Amino acid sequence: MILRIGFRAAAVGGLMLIPLLSCSRGSTAGGEPTCVWSVTGSRARAAADVPFEDRNPLLKSPGDPNRVNGPGRLVAIVKSDSLHHPQIYIEDEATGKRRHLLRGSKPKWSPDGTKIACEVWKSLERPWNLCVVDVQTGKKVEPDIGCLVDTYRWSPDGRSIAVGGTLPGKSINVLCLVRLPAGTGQMLDTLPVFSAYEDLAWSPNSRALVVTRATAVDAEEENTAADLWLFDGEGRRCPLTETVGVVEESPRWLDNASILYSYHTLKASVTGPTEQRVLLLKSSAPK
């Protein structure tokens, strides 16, 4: 795979160079689609920059993974049974009524509040598997994505789930895309080091996914270098940032053309000052 990147660097506070990338990826012999996204600029965070997810409670990461607010007064609650197996219940806070949904953990509501994605246990070899269950009917979809689930995030339109995980029995991290309602899966990427895919963030229109992609870790498996990468449903991908010795992370979309993120250095287990920037993007893909 040949990656061609043209960039110009801008000094920010004397701390580092922020590349303003014009990223393009030519089609490979295998026919990988050309990246249609580019970074057109970068600016400091303004007081008015509020991630769009903060405006919809169902899209936010839950503060307590064992008690996750859903639509209205519904709450997904995780309780352990007598055998210490996690069980998911749906509770109506208005009435106090609670009903069992399924054996599982880490529930996350779909954006429309009709489904829940969670982790289910299959065997000692397959302990963490993705499951999507209809809250009313209990009907389950268990996508065969070939990896053990570490983290996952619904797209705003509820038609896809991004999944970060590991291959069973191997120290290989993978990023997958699950399409619903069929539950078909597609592998998007693997990491060059053993570290989790973090900060899965969908654009408001659900057309693009940005993740923190580690490129170097220390002895404690702490990221010492990480970039932001963009993926879409057509298999296109490209780096949005590419700096040496800097951890760029926590991407959150402000709108369909701008991403808020933070960055810092990490040397000898000492974290440098954290700063926040906004990347300005454009896409040449047909709308």
C-alpha cells in the first residue's frame, strides 16, 4: 500500500507542529478506493465548539456502564446473578417496573431507543461478542465479525456499529464495521502495535468514522504516539494527522466538516500539556 501525503506545518504555541494534511490514497493493486477526504485547515478551539453528541443523550458515552439511560424514563441496568453472570434489565423509572432482557454487559442504546448493543459471553475462547437486541421483542442479532469486542459505537442513523476488538488467540487489534439490520461485518483496519482502538466517533450524517489510531506504546501499553484516522462505509480511509512522538486523541465531531480533538506528548511516562484544536475537513464524494 502506497500512502501519499502532502502537508504544510503550522507551529502551535511552540509545542509541536500541526500538519494540515491533504491526504490522498491511490488505488492499490487490490483495488482499494481512493480517499476522498482532505484536511483544509486547523484552528484553536473556541468556547462555542460543542460536540454534536452532547446534544443527544443517547449518543453520548454512558458515565456508568451498569446504568445507562435510554428514551424517556427507560434505563438499561446490569446486575450480576447468583453465579456472577451479568444480566441486563430494562427498568421504567416512572413505574419502578423492571424486566429481564438478556444475559450480557455494557449496554448501549441505539439512537432511536429501540435496540441495545451489548457484549455477550459464548465460551472461554469467545468471551466478548457483540449482540444487538430489540428492546420490545427480545429478537437478537449476533454479527459474525470474527473478533472479540473491546469497544463499540452506534452511528447516529442507527444503521451501523463501529467495533474495536482483538482477534481470538492473537495479539492483533482490529477495527470492524457492522451493518444493520442484517448484521454483516467488514474489517476496516488493524493496528501496527498492540493497543485498543479508542475514541470511535461518527460524523452527524453517519458517513464517516474517526478513531484514535496508536502507532507506538510504552512498556505499560500506554500510547506514546497516536494519530487520527478517518474511515467510511466504502472502504476509504486516510490519516487526518500524522505527527511523530505526539498523542492525538479524543476526536469529536462538531458538524460534518469539523472535528475537535486533543493532543499531548508522552515521554518517560510524563504527559506533556494537553491542548485542543479543531480540524476543518472537506470531502469530494458525491452527496
